[in-house]
Amino acid sequence: MTTPPIQRENAFSRFCSYCDTVLCWVGVGLMALLTVTVGIQVFARYVMNSPLSWGEQLAQFSFIWMTLLGAALATRTNDNLAVTALYERFTGKRKHALQILIDLTVIVVAILWAYSGILQIMYTWDLFEAGINIRLGIVYLVFPVAFALTMLFAAEDIIKNVAMLRGKQEGEP
């Protein structure tokens, strides 16, 4: 009985795996923050009859961060929303080539969103959110972060698909 070959990860894939793990834990933290914040807000509003000034805004901001970072993570796992009617018609090398084209499109769109986020940070950095007294630029910081991660994960997928087009298995030098 032979054992399957060990899949080696290159340094880039290991870095992407590390980012994946960090994103998962950040997502768990943001979900916990969102749940606790909404729970406290509901309790304060309906039981104490005194809504908090910061609860709704903190919940909104954590939801925005959780959503955009989750979308970046979905890029890595290929779980993003997609219309696959054309993609499913292809097999073999054509499917890998189409996936590379899709990933390149994702990178171009991510560059535009990241750039837009950087502009938004610059325009809003001096503004403060009244309820929780944080800079609005911090809220918009998630755009370049999330879309840089999206580009990173799309680039990883391009590398894997180029390797598959060349007939190499994942992890081979």
C-alpha cells in the first residue's frame, strides 16, 4: 500500500493560511462583539427604558467590518456569490484558465475598492463619530484591509491555477 504524496505548501500559501486563520478569529471576535452589543442595547432600550448612545453605532461598525473581512475570507475558500452557468460548462485546462480570468477580474475590482477606501479614509480621518467618539477613518480602514486580503487570496488562487495549467499538483516546486 502506497501513501499519497505529501502536499508541500510554499511560503506564500503558508502566509495566506496564516491570514485565513487570523481572519477567522477576528470574525469570531466581531460576531461576539456584535452579539453582546445588540444584546446590551436591547436590554437597555426595552428593560431599562434608556437606550445607549453608542450601542447601535458599535454594532453597525462591527457588522461592516465582519461583512467585508468575511467576504475576503470567502475569496480564499471560493465561497463568494457567483453565477456558475458558464464556469460549469468548462473542464480541465479551460476551467483553470477561466478561473484565472475570474481571479484577475476580482483583483481589478478589489484595487478599485481599496483605492476608494483609501480616499474615504483621507476625507473622513478628521471626523469623529459622536456616539462612540472614534474617527470615521477607522471605520473605513476596513476597505483597503479587506480588499488587500481579497487581492492576496485571488493571487494565491491564480498561482494554483497556473500550476494546474502547467500540469503540476499543488505544492510542487
